Amino acid sequence: MTQPPLAEQLPYHRLARITPHHRWWRPLLGTLVVAVGYVFAVLVLMLCALVLGAALGYPEDADGWPEFGPVPGTALDLLSIAVGIPVLLLTVRWIGRRPAGTVSSVTGRLRWRWLGLCVLTAVPVLALAMGGMFLLPADGGEAESWTGWPAFGQALAMLLVLVPLQAAAEEYVFRGWLTQTAGAFLRSPWAALVPQAVLFAAAHGWGTAWGFADLLVFGMCAGWLTWRTGGLEASIALHAVNNLFAFGVSAAVVDGLASDETAADAGWQTVVLDVAGIVLYTAAVTWWLRRRPQERTAPAPPPPAHPYGAVPGPWPVHPYGAMPAPWPVHPYGSVPGPSPVHPYGSASGPSPVHPHDSVPSPAHPYGAMPGQWPGHPAAGAPAPPSPTVPPGAAAPWPGTGRPAETAGSAEDTPGAG
């Protein structure tokens, strides 16, 4: 018996097709729903913040927005990005008609041990790159002052809670949803990774060409790690640790969190060190993959069942089922026995007696009937008179033309002659 064919293995960027309910329009409609749902979620969050600020008596700026201060203001900014996670996961489930965990990894969930290992790998590598930035010459601005341990501790606690959520939200959107949306139409991973990297760099605004290039490299390396490892864990670890170091340095100085500068505004010296850290982290994760391989693919859904059901046997013989015989003998079925005698079966038992006694059987359209031959008397019927025997003579013996001798003839009388 032949084995069924193995299911196609889908890499991470093709997981939008993992459901049998996949249709070409679902990723496009889902992108629209994610955008509209995210804007709605941010508006609800801003409305709640406005009501809370008015209730607590925070002063308002020129635009009528409450001035919460650097730490609460940064927390609100991070939350406004993190709300994208539930919006995206619900869209994957309702519009994509697939498990929400398929945007996390090929296993359908976040692999927490692998995520922890990636975080432990990212901390020393990115700390080395960040330390190199402190050795760069100052840009000639005002000297920055230490904010103090109480303020720094408060800011650091907030950052440790919200920065991982903010970083994960960006990874779910760019390396997750957008990559899988492109992969629903494109088989090549590179064709799916380039668009999300460009959009990721553009979403941070335009500062300098060096800053844009830095974000583009970050997006490509994070996307390649996502495809290579089969999930978002490595890119989330890189993004979260990188942002924690960046926000932590800003929180250590007075009004550092109030600054509007982003990675898009970085100079070339900073970009060189940052890219070096990203590439080194990518190489370290690749090294780990050789020692702890991770699942990279997931099986595609089976093909839909045939409308007439499964066809038994190694190959289909007929669209409505397999023929019971090894090969057809007659268009109406095979005839049992050594040879066909009659189209309706062979007659068994003694020769059939015609219902009208000695009436000869008519010729059959498909050949002679078995048993009695035409013209022969039926078994047990009286023999018809022979036209060659004169009246009064004995009838011939059945089956012969010789007349029977009369009883008491001269030849048969003892002692005669």
C-alpha cells in the first residue's frame, strides 16, 4: 500500500497560509483591520489619559493636554504602542481564521526558554556596544547631570515593565504581521523581509541618512533572525534589550526622557557601533542555533477531501470508485464460470420442459437454449406418430427408425417353424 504524501512544510513568513480557511484577501483585509483597530485603541487610551489628567489636576500645555511629567509621559507613549498587541492577535484569530500564536512562532506560541536564552545573549553584546558610545567625543552641548537614585529607580521600574511590551508590539507588527502578509503571496523570504524593514525605518521618522540606514539594518537582521529561528523570540530580545539600554541612559540624566530624539537622528559614529552590536548579536544567535536547533517550519493544512470521498487503492480506477474485478469482461459485469452460456445465467438441473409440451422451442436471439433441442419431445411426453409408419403398425422405438415387432409374431413364438 502506498504511503500518503507528506504535508508541505511552511516557514515562518508563509504561516498566513497555515489554515485551510486561507483566502488571498484575508491578509489584505487584516492589514486594514489592524490599522483601524490600532487607531481606535490609541484614541481610547488618550481619552482615558485626558480624563485621568483632568481628574488628578495635572496642568495643561498649550494644546490642552495634561503635562504628566517625563516618567508618566514616557509610560503613556510606551502604552500607546503596546496596545497594538491585542489588536493584532485578535485580527489574526478573527480575520486570518488561524490560531493567534502562529504569529509568535511556528510552534503556535512563544518559546519562553529560547526567548530567555536570546535575552541573556543580547545583554552583554549590546552592553559592549553601548559602552563604546560613551567613549565617543561629546557633541559640544550642555553638560548633562545625574538625575539621582530615587528618580532613576522609579523610571527604571517603569521601563522594565513597559519597554518589553513596546518592543514586542513593534516586532509583532513588522516582523510578524507584515512579514506574513507579504509571505502569503511571495515564497522568497527576502521578498517578504525587505518591505517590513523599509516600513520599520520609515515609521521612526526621517532624521539623518545614517539613522535611517541604522534602522534599516536593524529591521533586516531582526527579520532574518525571525525567519531563521522560526519565531519572534530572537528579534524581541534584541529590540527589548536595545531599547532598555537606550531608555535607561536617557532616564539617568535630568530631563533625558523628555527628549524627542530617536534612533533616526543618530550620527555616523553611533550608527557604526550600533550596527556592530546588531551584527555581533545575529552571529551569536546563529552560533546558538547550531547547538540548540529550533523548529523552523510548520506543516501546511491537508488538501480538501474529494467530493465523492476517498478513493481506495493505490490509484483511482473510476471517478465514482474502484471497479471490483481486476479488469472488466463485459460492459455489464464479468460472467462467472469458464465461459458464458446464456446472458442471464446457465440453466441447472434436468432439461427444461416447455410449458406447451411438445411445442418446439423458438430460436433464442442470443443463441440456442441449453437442454432440450428444438424438435425433440420433452421428457415424459408421448412420442408423436411417425409419418412413415402405416396405420396399425407399431411405433418405432424412441431414438431409432426401426419399427417395434408385434407381440406373438412367428419369429418370436417358441417352437415355430
